[in-house]
Amino acid sequence: MADKGIDEDIAFHDITARLSAKYPEVPADRVSVIVDEVRTEMAAAKVRDFVPVLAEREAKKRIKQERA
């Protein structure tokens, strides 16, 4: 059985990479900070299965707001 923490680490690394590629005009370190902020906010979630999906959605929303 895979460790959920490691799986989640990989998922968040992938989220950061995807969003950096999707929004190249936003500095990669800023994307990373946004993703880390969202991850921290969701750290207390009891059900972890959908955290990466919800975190990516929220991070994308914040990036779009900053671009506006």
C-alpha cells in the first residue's frame, strides 16, 4: 500500500508544474507559493482523496485573480 503523504507530495509537485506551464507569465516561484498556501489551508481536511483536485482548482482561481 502506497503512503498517502508521498502520493500527495507527488500530486502537489505535479499541480505546481501544470499550473506553471499553463500560466507562463506568472513566475514559477509565485505559482509554487500559491499552491503551498492552498495546501496548507487544506491540511486539516479529514478526507484526503480529493484534496489535490480541490487545491488545484483553488490555486488556479487565485492565479487567474492575480493576472486580472
